[in-house]
Amino acid sequence: MTKPERLLWWALRNKGTGLRFRKQHPAGCYILDFYCDSAKLCVEVDGDTHDFTASRDAARDRWLAARGVRTLRISSNEVLNNLDGVVRYILDQSDAPSGPLRGPPPPRGEGL
């Protein structure tokens, strides 16, 4: 796991989110960074390498969506610079109705 993934994993496990995430969860031929079965939510931490894999990421997101799983993509920079905002955003999106997840996490110091 990368440093941003480790930080997010720690936050999801230790901040009393009420959600149970699995790390490095297998789904078909894919490995999801984080997955919450109760919310049918996949959280992917995207670093610089994801700039080169956009078409593969889109195909994977479509495959997951066809199985009722929403994908939330968070930049590694956002995790490093705004961890609390990212966790709040994930919690907000875990209750959102099905469909594409849009918008960035709230800026540092704003939101809930």
C-alpha cells in the first residue's frame, strides 16, 4: 500500500466511521483499494500512475457499476493534504443514492 492508502486505511478503521471497509479486496479480476459491502462502495486512491490508466479505470468502474458497486476516486494528494475532509466525504457518499459520485471532498476546515 502507498502512504496515502495507509493513511486512509488508518482513518477509516480508527475514526469511528461505523462502516466496515476491507483493504485490497478482490472483485472479479480486479483488486479494490477499499471496499465497504454494506454501502456497496469502492474507494480508490488515485496517484500519478492513474493518469496513464484512465481507460482501464473507466472499464473497471463500469464493471463494478453493473454489479451495483459505486466507485469513489480520491486523489492521493487530497488524502495527504485533507484526510479529515476525505473521510467526511466518503461517509457522506456512503449514504448517497446509487449513481455516479461527483465532486471533491470539502476543503480543509469546511464541511461537517
